[in-house]
Amino acid sequence: MKDADALRLLKGLSDGTRLKIVGFLLDGEKCVCKIIPHTGRAQSTVSLQLRKLESLGILESRREGKKIFYSIKNYKICDIFKALGYSKGKVLKRSCCMRLEAHKK
């Protein structure tokens, strides 16, 4: 990973709300309607942070009717969360979670 890429990912996780959102998504894709209550923050705050994470290439979204679902796009995040001591989550338990190419649609 290049220094600029690492810095971008770390800056993306440097906010408590963003860190909580990404940690929640380690169990897989979630609807924004589930993310908001998990964070304990206002809808506008969560929306702002989700847009930031998406613009940084950390998350991706898809729309299904009126619902928007978010998931981890950049699986290098797994390395960061593993280094921080996280061990729970479907994403972290995948043996190939560090390979972004394996998860492209």
C-alpha cells in the first residue's frame, strides 16, 4: 500500500462515527436504516459521514427501492481492523478479505 493510500484510509477512520460505521459493516452489508440507530447520531450526521466514507473509496452503496445499503468496498480495511484487535465480523473471517480483487462485482 502506498503512503498516500494508507493516509487516506486512516484519515477516513479518524472520526468516531466513521469508525463505528465501518466496524458495524464488518458483519456485511447494512441498510442505512440500521446504521443510524447503531451510531446513536442524528440522521444528517450519519449521512454526511457515509458520503465521506464513500468518497474516500472505503464504502460503496446500492439502492433497492427507497432503501440504501452500504458495504465495505476497500478490503484493506480488514488489515486495519485486525491490527486494532477486532476479530468479529463476517468480513474479517473471510480468508481473502485482504484482496480487493476477490470482492469486485
